[in-house]
Amino acid sequence: MFRTVINIVFVCLMVLIGYHYYAKKKPSAPVPVTVTEAPTNPQQPQTPAGQGNGPEKDLPKMQELLPSAAAPAQLTAPADGNSETYAIMRKAIEKIEQKDCGPAIALLKEIASKEKRALFGIGYCYAIERNHAKVIEYIERYAAVEPNDFYARKMLAIAYHQSDDMKNSLKNAEAALAIQKDDDLPYLISRIKRESSGKKDYINESTNHFKVVFDGYEQGSVNRTVMGLLEDAYRHIGNELRFYPEQPITLILYTTKDFMDTTRAPGWAGGAYDHYDGKIRLPVRGIEGKDPSDLKRLIYHEYTHAVVHMLTSRCPLWINEGLAEYFSTTHKEKIGQRIPLQYLERTFAVGDINAVYTAYVESYSAVSYLIERYGLYRLKNFLQAMGKGTDINQAFKDSFGTTYKDFIATWGK
């Protein structure tokens, strides 16, 4: 009898939500700040809840669905005892555990016509790759055979939400809750209802790279400007990083009230990138009449966050923000480590607006140092290594010749 290949482990698909907020207006100059509090485990930063200044009290406890030591229980040995099917499934599981989804998908497709769990496995792989359309395609096929599988319904609820299909997201979230209690889904349902109320009359326009959702009556001319700047960011940042997202990115233009109601952002926020659903959100009142260079800076900044998140969800916040500033802003000055970088791994909630500005400039300065000394490709290598699950100290040393711990202890002091 074959040994069971895996333990029953299935963690939810929704990532620790990280909001990024970018100030509408910066003060004239940064001020020194002293911070004493630091994160509990600074050497293993995760996707930061609140991403700096977000409403952490509203965030549920969520874990990222990226398999580390085990694949989900739906991918155990086939029930029919077919040794060939079992062997293929086992090979696919090994690939999934290595996050090598391409070969896993190819293997699972070989047996999908006779083994329903292969459909789940394919959808699971596409979830890792953030291909929401394919998640929906294969998990819907699996759910047609197993309509009461809680995890399938939850994955569909999330995939539909990330595809901006609120109706089907709500339907599957409610179906999942009818099967099993869950801590995350009530939050998702309230979020769907809140977002839907703010977009009742919205339409969308799409290119190969972006989908912009907006009020067609009030925001038509603004949308054309934003779409052009998004395409500029796609080309410029893609050329610099040699990375172009495979899936379209959604940007939503809101009225100021709807933006605040939906994101729960602080009043000074000029935009937000949501690490949970991968969408950029901008308040249209913050765009109308804005200097073109300011609008470009805002869009380049938020787009950079989207790119970083596609490379890794484990990026320390100061690197994430510093790179976004690098591509969007030319600061007149660079500063040293006024706020411990260790503290800026998870939050920019460091005090008043002057302190927040200091955090941005410091992050920009540190990232600029790394790029100017080692090259942008080294920073990309670091992000990709983090995306593969490499220990942060090892990933940093492989890219920059020193450990992450040593760098944050010595840079700019």
C-alpha cells in the first residue's frame, strides 16, 4: 500500500491584506524621527497588514496560499487505485510543492478526464500563478462534480472577486459558508457589498495590459489620461526591470467618498494598491486638475507596487516603497537611516506626515544605494528569490554580497 504523500493541509487563498497609501501632499522637508518599536520577527518579513497606514483593525487573519511543505488534501492518491494515475498525481504534487506549476499542470491535464482531483490541482496551480480566469475555469469544473467542497467554493469566491465579478464571488462565498464556518468569508462578503455599492453605475475599458473601471459619465476624459499613463508605466518600468505582467491589472477610479468608503484610507491618501486583490484604486477628485507630472508620479508609484507583488509577496515594505519612489519620483536629497529600517519592514505608521515623508525618502535613499552600487537587475534577482521562498538573508547575500541583517544594521549610519 502506498504511503500517503501528503498531510491534510489546505490554507486559504486570501493573502494578508496590505494596503499601500501614498500621500497627496508632502511636506517641504523630512524631519528626524526616533522610533523604538520594531517588528517581532524582522528577519522574515511577510506581506504587511495595513501596508503602512491602512485600517488594520478591519483586516481578518489570513494566510497566503503558496504551498510550502504540503499540497492540499484534494490532491491525495486517486481513489480508484490506478497505479499509473497515482504515479502521475504524485509527480504533480512534487512539482506543486516545489512551486513548479508548469510541469504540474501538464501532468494533471493527462489524467483530468478520469480523475476529478486533477481538475482541482490544475486550478490550485493557476491560483499560485494568480491566473484568476484559469482558476475559475478548472475549479468550476471540479465544483460541478463536487458542489459541496468548501475549499473549492472559497477559491471561486476569491477568484471571482479578484476578477471583479462581485455577483459570482458573493454567490460562492455564501455557498462556502453554508458548508462550513469560516473567519475570512464574512469579511469578504462585507467587502463585496461595500465595493458594489460604490460602483453601481461604473463601466470599464480594457487593453491587453489594463482594465480601468470608472463612472463613464463623470470620468470619461480622466480615464483616457490614466490609461495612457498606465501604458507608459508598463513600457518604462517593464523595460527597466525586464518584467512585464502576464495578466491585466485593474485600476478603479472612484469619487473621493467612494474611495474612502471602499479603502478606509486616511484622508491624505492619494491612491492605494491592494495586495489582496491586486487592484490600484485612485480617487478621481484627486486627479482632476492635478499637474500631469504629479498624476504620472502617482500612477508609476502604484504600478510599481503591483509589479513587486507579482514578483514576491514577501518584500520588506521599505524596499517596496523605495522602489516605487525610485521609478516615480526624483527626490532632491538622499538621507541616511533616521528611522531604523527594521521598523520600516512592515509599517510606515511612524508618526505625523513629516515622519511618514521621512520614511519614504529614507526608503528611496536605501534602494537607490543598492541600485547604484549593484544594479537594478540584482534587486530584481532578490525579489524573485524571495518569491521562491528563499530565506531573506540568503537571498540578500546572493544578490548584494552581504546579509539582509548586516545591511539594515549598518547602512546610512
